[in-house]
Amino acid sequence: MMTVRPRRLALVVAPASGESFASWVDRMALRNGCPAWAIIEALGVDVRASSDVRSLAYGVVTMPETCRAIEAATGVSSEVVRGMHLEVFDGSVLDLAGVRVGDKESVRRAEGREWVQFFGSRVCPTCLAASGGVWLVWWKLGWAAVCPEHRTLLVDLCPRCRVSVRRGPAGRPARLSRSRMPAPLRCGALLSGAVCDQPIPQIGTSSVSSKFADQQQLVLEVVTHRRSALIAGQVVSAGQWFAALKATAMLVRLGVPEVLPLLDAPLDGQGALAAEVGGQRWNRAGPVGRFGMAPRTALVAAGLLAVALEVAAAESESALVARLMPLAAAARMRWKERRPDLLTQVATCAPSNVIRLVSGSVSRRSRLRR
Ligand SMILES: [Zn+2]
Ligand SMILES: [Zn+2]
């Protein structure tokens, strides 16, 4: 990938804190008056053969030599460059093992499995307007639901073209454009040759309670290792914590609609959850894909997060079991008769497994202490 010798760029834009790599490249392209493709080439990435974002694992993972080349071209340190890629979350909220630059299939596989949009994003229109077009990397996470600063739900879809924001032509990941100038404040989806010019700062958002803002803040602190992850009063790794959150979310989805009255989620969040589960067809990934996939919308993410955090916050293992049991019972009630195979699914995320996850790490730690 590294055959072009990088040259020092004359106009470098400083990356903003938490900014995504694609956002930084777009802003740099704007400053230099050229398309993103030209910037990427100038940074030393060989895009002559393919500028396909999947092959490049664009913004997902990077290679040390690419980071060094970018540092040479921009003066921005390799560490900061790496920090703009989703791999900064690897091992906590994401598992990007096996994802390689140049291996499109490895990117596609992780894309289907992980709770993240590699080539799309959610967005807080108010933050985007205030920063003049800085897209934050955490907005790509499946658990991204709420802007903790503005206490609003993040936006998923462009209201004009109905495409996920930042997703590229007709909602599919794109090649880096050789001709178009990036427009960080506009939708930019390419539909039958026309570019959607919806200004993102003008998209309306819904307010949420401070509880949801606090929950999102907690998730972000665990993601970035600024806060320790607790399940049933025990410290676990961020990776285990998110695995338990996902298991709880799966249990909740399995129990829709019976589970809905039990949830401590906002009413519209419950509705969104019911619509998500009810409206889906069985996809190629089968039941695991259906119940274990990333929340489709910020509203669903907020609903699942509220329940999963409530479960994780139990003060003891017995309290944890007490919180999981009704969810497991609703899931069993829902699937016992019609789909016995799904009971295996319920068993995978049964309380005992969540407990094992927790106690496993506890006993490992006590062994270490000895
Ligand atoms: Zn905001
Ligand atoms: Zn649009």
C-alpha cells in the first residue's frame, strides 16, 4: 500500500479531539481545495489501484508505516493518527481482530458482526455546527445514542433522502471521490447522480432526560478507559462489560413484546424496540444476526442501553440474577413454543452466563493477587 513517497502538505488542519479519520481528511481536503482522494494520496497511501473504502479499511484500522508516512506529511503524530481510527476502541467496545488493510472481506466480516458503522455515522447536528464540521469517531458506535452535552438523541437518517448520514452513494460505502469536494456540513449522499445537499445542522433532534445523557457519558468513559467497568459490584474489563451489555440487549430483544412492560426505558424507546424486532425479516445471519446485531437507530440503542446498564449496575450477583430473571422469563415465554432452537439463544445470554463472565474475571484477578 505504501509505494508513494509522502510529501509534506502545505496546509494541515489540526485534528480535533475525538475526530474521526475521514472527518479530518475531509476538512484537510476542503482547506487544500481538492477531493479527499488527492489528500489520501498525498498522505502516502497508494490509492491508484483502488480507492475503495472497504479495501483501504478506511478509518477502521491502519498500519504503522501509514501512520509514520502521515506523520511525515502532516506533522500529526502517529499516535494521534491511530487514535482517529476505530481501532482505538479495539478490545473494549469493538473486536477488530483479523481486520486487515487491503483485505475487503475481513472488513466486511467485522462490519456484519460488530456494533459499529465502519462507513456511516450518527451525528449530533448541534455539535457538528458548533465545530464547523468535525465528525466524532464515537458517533460510529452501535451504542452511540445520545449527545451527552446537548442532551439530544443522535440523528441516524437524513430526513430528505432517508439514507444513513455519511454512508455514501445510495447508502453504500463509496470510493474516495476523485472529483467532488467534501461538504462536512451537508448530507452528501449520492442518489441517481444527484448529491443530497440537506444541511445537517438544520436536522431537528429530540431532547432526552439527563439520565440518558449520563448513561451515554458513562459508556464513553468506559470505552476510553477513563472509568472502570463494573458488573454486580465487580470490576471487569471493558471488553467483558460490553459483552455483558450486548448479552442483556439480546435477551431484551428476544423477549419483545412480552418484555416491554418490564423495561425501564422511555416509552418511545420501547416502541422503537418493538418496531425494530417486529419489522425485521430473518436475514442471512439467522437468529443470531437478528437479535445480536447493532441497534438500527439511536432510539433503539438508548432503550437497550438503559436496560443493560440497569442490569450491570446491580450491586451483587444475587441482585444481578434478580434483574436478569424477568428478562430471561419473557424471552422463554416468547419462544418456547414456536422456535425451540431459539432457546439455545436464550441460554447463551442467560443469567448464569453473564455471572460466569463476571465471576470468571473475578477469580482470574484473585489468582493474580495470590
Ligand atoms: Zn451535541
Ligand atoms: Zn440526504
